[in-house]
Amino acid sequence: MDIPRSLDQFQTIVENFIAETYPIILAGIAIALYSGFVFLFYRFLARKDILTLDLSKYENNYSRKFRSYFRIVFHIGLYIVLIPILIAFWTLILAMILTLFASDPDHARNALIATAVVGAIRILSYWTEELSRDVAKMLPFAVLGVFLVDSTSVHIDSIISLIESWPELADSWWNSLILLSILEVILRVLNGILNFIRGKKELKINLAEMSNKTGRSKEDILEDIQDDGKLNQSNTLNES
């Protein structure tokens, strides 16, 4: 680069520099924002328990029967209504991204792909959250990579087409909501059954260990624990 010898030359160099770096800065900001969205997206969806609330502090002043009903109603609303709505919302956002970046957008196909990916993420989250996080990052970053390599851009026509296709996207969103609601309920029920089976096995092992240590029968220990939640050691102390 030649050293400017006049104010006009210096001004020309500055203008050329701004013209060349301005798109780079905008692209960097856009990539950072998109990556931030992907970060929030995969951290949210990849967790097995998307929402966790401690209900114990709200139940102390109520009867045991009321607490049971309250827990049932709460879990129905949480796993059948609220969580599927949140998951379907992210599915809609993912479908919109696919629609905007695709060269020939097919709204139904993009909604199907987004629903399939989110469904796979939710299934894997009940097995291992590490793999579900990897899958949750895969498609959004793959779309970004293709977008950068192909040097494509989001045109105004794509945005207008997306706005005009809202009825179709709304239908796809409702279908995704119903499907993901059913999937989440099935996963939660299966997870509860597996936890119950594991809990029974662990209880048998713990009862056997306590029976060997205390010399009491398993039935006696279980009845003692169920009575007040603690193991009464009075019999053992008296015998010793």
C-alpha cells in the first residue's frame, strides 16, 4: 500500500478500508449471534429435565392427599403442555432457519426435518445428554457451514415467502406440538418405569446390607423405614 501524499488519497484509503471491512464485521456479528442462538438451543433441548422445580417448599402446609393431587396435576401440565410447547417453539425456529437458508425452500420438508432432529435430541437426552448435545449442535452448525461455503445470502424474497407461508408453518407447528407431546410423555413414562425398577433393585441390595449389619429381617427394616423414614437401631443396641 502506497503512503498517501495528500488528504484526498488518505480519505480514499480510509473509504476503501471501510468498504472492505464493513461486510466482514457484519458477518462476524451475524455468526456470533447465530452461534449464541445455537448455544442456547442445544443447551435447552439436550437436557433430560428441561424444567426443574422444587415443589417441596410449596407443599408443607397442605395435606398428603392434596399434595398427591397437586403433583399429578403439575406433572400433567408440565410434561404434556408446557414442555412440548417450548420444544415445539424451538422446532419452529429451526424450521424457519432451514427455510431462510435453503435455496429452494420447502416448508413442509423443513418442518419435518426440524421435528425429526428435535425428536432425536429428546430421545437421546434420556439416554446420554452428551450425545444429545452433539446432535443438537450438528444441524444448525452444518447449515451455517453450507451457508458460508456456498456464499449464499438471505434475500428479501425468502423473508417475504416465509411470512406468506405462516399458515402452512402454523399447521406444521401444531403437528409438531402433538407429536412431540406424545413423544415426551412416552419417554417420561419409560424413564419412570426404569427408575422404579432400578429403585427396587437398589432397595433390595440396601436391605440385604442393613440386614447383615443389624441382624434384623428385611421386612422388619423396611417396615421401620416406612414408619418414620429412619432406621430404628434400638433393637440392635439392646441386643449388644
